[in-house]
Amino acid sequence: MTAPGPEGPREVHAVLPGGVADPAAPSGGNVYDLRVCRELAALGWRVHRHPLPGGWPRPDAAATARLARLLAELPDGAPVLLDGLVACGVPDVLRPAAARLRLAVLLHLPLADETGLDPGTAAELDARERRALHTVGAVIATSDWAARRIRAHHGPGLPPVTVARPGADPAPPAPGTDGAGGLLCVASVTPRKGHRRLVDALATVTDAPWTCTFVGGTDQDPECARQLRARIRELGLTDRVRLAGPRTGAALAACYAAADLVLLASYAETYGMVLTEALARGIPVLATAVDGVPEAVGRAPDGRVPGLLVPPGEPAALAGALRAWFGGPALRRRLADAAAARRAMLEGWETTSHSLAGALERLRTAPRSP
């Protein structure tokens, strides 16, 4: 099969995790994938979505064969954008396809950065990811931090790495509650998101009037969710901390509208889309200053940080930041003012799609090796 040349229609095949559109399992990566597919189409690209079920990034033989078969059926020279969760664990599938297709990997999170992996598994996934990224023609990173890490960690010989940060949709300012006590955490319940240490920090400020809603799926790591519920009971917080499950659309917007402060205690975070979603509503944030989080939070035009960023390796820092929040009306006002100012500076998804489209166009029109 032969694809149109560089002067033909702009097409891209997007290879995505099978549950990318499952409303019961929303994630930042899934939201990003679906949104850029839609935005690329708005820019005139013909986007072919290929969701592939499988236990990515460590698929079984059947899922691996499905991916190999899909790539083999695509026309020669076709640009293919592969979600890193699918691509980075199977470099041996990518290698034969790379000889005739124009492959790009969208890397949401380095595979070895997932919290809770044993050292052997992390090392194996890291080695596979390195081979995969050296096989393809382009890499897309979702933050400047991630691009720097990819280049530094995976060494020379990488293809071009393009940054396409997640966008943030305009949203009305959140009315919140009393300006202090409406706390919200939006994250799937997995070890990497740090719910346990956040609950421990909340237990130190029970003298303040607050409630905290945890929005996020609990099925990705059922044991982590079980332990979190047990910890909430052990600390006597069952009437103040609510696990609300996944929320999307209007239901998620309602959670943001009732929030005075958005919390994220992650151990690893390439960017942190929930933080820009909060800031788009003028809600200050409290987060661990890990990886790309400071980039996502950014600064107001006058240089103020629109939230509280704490060192990720100091568990007591979360508790201290919460005490400062509840004990300082002037601090809360300053952070709310900074969040409102930052809100007007956030980039939209149009910027994301233009960055991604530029990388795909360069990939599509690059001369092929004989």
C-alpha cells in the first residue's frame, strides 16, 4: 500500500490505549489524547483513531500481536502518533514498522517513573522505552521539564523532541464555599498520586472547618484504594473526606465550583493538568513541587505563585502548608488574587494542537532514508 506524498492530504493515525474514552476511567493522558485528536481535526488533519485494548505498557501476546497487525496494515509512509503507554514497552514491534511508517511517540509519563514499581521492573521498562524512542522519528513531550528529562536520560541519538503542553479551557470563576474549607483533589487513586500522605496531612488540621472530596477512579489499583479507605477510617476522617469516584463534564465542573483550594500530592507528575484546570477557575492550588508541577502552576504577571508548592520529599511540609492556609486569611486572599491573575495567562488547547501539528508536519514531510 502506498500513502499520498507530502503534497497529499494531511493524515495521522493515532494509536491509543483501549480505554481512552471510558468515562469510568478518566485520566490526564486520556483527556489529552482525545482532545488533541479533536483539535488536529479542526486544523484540517484527517485523524484516524485506533484504540487498542491491552495491559499497556506490559501487554500480553494477544495485545502485542494486535498492535503489530495494525501497524502492518497502515499504508507506507503514513504518519502514526502512538501514545507512549502503548508504544514504549514494545520496541520490537516498532522497529519493523519504523522502516516504512513515520512514527511519533507522545510520552505522557516515563514508564519507570510510575510509583510502586520494583527496581527490576522499572529498569526493564526504562530500557524498553529507550529503545522505542530511538526507533521512532519524533517524540512529543507534554512539558519543558519532560523534554529536558527525556533528552538527558535517554542520551544522544534521540529524534527531535517537541513540547506540546496541555491546554486549559476557559471556565467561569469558582464561587467556592467560605474561601477556605472546600478542598478538592482530582486524581486516580494510585500510589503515584500521593493520596495517603495527603490524608495524613489533613489529619493534622482537624481543628479547622473543612471537607475534602477525592475525585478519581478507584479501579486502577484496588489495593491502593482499599488501603486509603482504611487509613481514612483509622484517622477518624470518614465524615470529612469523601471518595467520590470518577467525574467528568458537568459533574466535574460542579466539584471545581465548590472548591476553595485544589490539592495534588503526587510523587511524579510530568505536568499536572488538574492544576491548570483549577487555575482556569481562579482556584489556588497546594501541590508537591515535583517534576513539571511548578511549570504547570506558573506565576501571575507580577511574579506571584498562585498557590503553595511544597518539597516532595518532606511529608511534614504538606501539613505545614495546610496550617498556613487555614491560619492565614491574608495568605488566602493573596493566593486567590494570584490565581485570578494566572487564569488570564493560561494557554488553550489551540496552542497545544499547533505545536503537535508542527511536529507531525515535519515528520510527514521529512526526506526518507533510501
